[in-house]
Amino acid sequence: MNIKSLLLGSAAALIAVSGKTWTGQETELGTLKTYTETRFNFGNNNRYATNIADDPATPLVDETAFDSNPAGMKSVSLNFAWIQLGGLRVGKDESAFNTFIGYAGNVIQDTLVPYGGFDTNVIQYYFDAGNGFSAVLSLEEGSGVVGTIDSYVPHVVGGLKYTQGWGAITGVIAYDSNYEEVAGKVRLDVTPMQNLSLFIIGGYGTDDNLSDPTWAIPAGGRGFYKQWGGNWAVWGGGTYTINEKTSFNVQLSYDEDKNFGAAANIAYDVVPGFTVTAEVDYINVGDSDWTDARDDDAIGGMLRFQRSF
């Protein structure tokens, strides 16, 4: 179970609790596993506050006062619920487009420039060929209005990985069956020294149908897999282990639409199972229409207390 307390800037706080279950059983066909994870969130954010007129008979309101400040970001979600037998996994998971290639660094806000969809039902097979080679094939349902499949044809994700002591090279490719578009990512991980790990990810996706305003559900150029702006994007960063309790993590990201994100944190293990992470995040919005409602630049901070057991 993880218990996290998050403080974002001075305007919002979030308490998150996740409950996890694991089972494992050896069978003649391999290890039979199950995994579930449910997350309970409680937040408080005065951006959701309302201002009610003093006199119900008149629309006049006191713009300097707030009559209520309800807690935002309250939710319960089932993030994982899958069964696995050997290399076959079936159920609720995150897309192999992200899990197989790896997430974009050890920062909290790693999606300032997004790199793909997460929640989905899967029928997936993972194959370890030995000698550092592995592969995955995943049939996926997607999620959301744009991402959920609209026919009997699933999204398809395939990936290959080569891992050695120096690091790894990984590639994934995804076919979006809703918009008949393809997206791919290639990742390089290196460990130049014992306490330093670095990574870089390059992504490219086609978007003719995703950008077509006459499509049945216009996607604005971003689908379930190609969620970055424009055709290409890049993410890079690393982790430097300062000592046995402290690590420094950084991530930079940029896409063709000139969206730029930077995140950096210091994570400190107070005692085993209790980690405090202080992070600073920055985003500069480029040419993407999806961010027109935001300021061009934004900076924020986050302090996370995490108990894991």
C-alpha cells in the first residue's frame, strides 16, 4: 500500500491512498499471477470555489468573497486489475506503449509533454528470448472519447528490447485503429557510472486523420498514443544517486509544436518505506491549440510524502 501526501504550490493539496493486492501460484503452464491497485484521492483546491449572490433575488455577487470551497480532485479509480499466466496478461493495465519502453524519468510530473495513453484493457503477450532480448505484443481497448476503440478492431502495440549491463535499447510501435494512424518511440538507456543513469526517448507519429476536423470525432491532432504536439517529440533526463538515501532526478521534454517542459526533484528516503520528494516543474506552451486556455509559461512546486509498505 502507498500513502502519499502532495502539496502543489500554495493553492492545492492532495492526499492519495492506493491499495494493492498480489497473488502468485506455480502451475504446469507457468506462474499464475494476479494484481490489483485501487487509488483513493482527496484534494482541496480553491480554483473550484464558488461565489453566490448575497441576495437570491439579484444577480449581484461580491467578487472579493467566496461562499464555498469544496474539495476538488476527489476520486476512486481502479488502475490495475489483471491476470497473468506465464507471458500472457489479460485485464486492466497501462498501455504497453509506455510500460514496455519505460516511463519518462523518475520525476512526478513526467507528462508535461505527454508521451502516450495509460488506462486500457489488454490482451498481451510478453516474450523473454534470453541474451538480453525481449518482446511484447499487446491488443488494447484504449480509454476516453478519442482513445476507446469504436469497432471490433483493437489498437495494436508491439515492442522489442535489448538489455545489457551498459543499459538498453527499446522500441515500440502502436496502431490506432480509430484513426488509422501509427506512432512509435525509441529509447536509449545508459549507465555511464554506478550512481548515474541517463535516458533519451524519441517519438514520431502520423496525424493526418487525427488532425482532420471533419472526422467523426475530431481529435485535434492528438490520439491515444500520439499525445504530443506535432509529429515528433523528445524526452530526456536521468537520475544521479547522491548517497544511499538521496537521489536527484531531472527530465526535459519538447515537441514539434514547441511545447517545452522541465521537471527536477530531490528524493530523500527518511527511513526505509518513507520518502520525501521536493519537485519544481516548468512548462512553456508552444503552438498547440489544446493549450490555448493556459498562460504561455507556468512554474509550480510539489512536495510529496510517500509511505510504501
